[in-house]
Amino acid sequence: MKNKHFLVLLFSMMVFGLNANSENQILSQEKKTVTTVAIFDGYDEDEGYAFLVKGEDEYDDVMYFSDVTPEVLKTVNLKSEDKIGERFEITYEIEEFEEEDEYGYTEVYEKYTIIKIKKI
């Protein structure tokens, strides 16, 4: 009897695991690289690394970068408040991907990663 319960439990875990993996399927992935001049505006654990960039109008827009490569972090300590207000030339990668949820709806997401930085 214990073996039967164990097999049912094992089978249930496999089915739930497969459903969890198939819930969000990545349909496509696209990467684009951009270089711009920006002013460092600080770091926040929830938002990431904030930079002020020139927007379409005269006001600065804030861009948040969720990731920074280890090479960039070796070059500049972006968690330091001493760097706030400094201008940098940053090269970042925009990774755009589509995911399909369990209901068949497709969502498009973007992830911004700084891959190169140079103080101006």
C-alpha cells in the first residue's frame, strides 16, 4: 500500500513539474546592442542601475538596467554613491523575448544589460 501511495505521489510531482515548465514557453528571443551617453543616477536593489538619458523632448528620461556584466562592475563600482552625477558612455544589450502563458497569451518582455562602460 505504501508503494502505491509513493507511486501516486511521484506521478503527481512529475505531472505538476511538466505543467510548470510548459506554462511559460519562450517563443522567440532577439538581442539588440545600443550605445549612448548617460548620467548615472544611482542604484536601487529593486529597480537596478538608473541612468538619465536625453529623451525625445528636452527632459531627461530615466533608464533602469537590471543587469550589468561582471567586467563592467570591475571597471566601475556602480553601487557607490560617489558615481552619482557622473557621465558615462554605456553600451547595453536589449534582450527582447516573447513568452506564452498557460492560457495561450503572448507577452513581450525586454531585459536591459550593460555590457560596456566608459567614463566621459
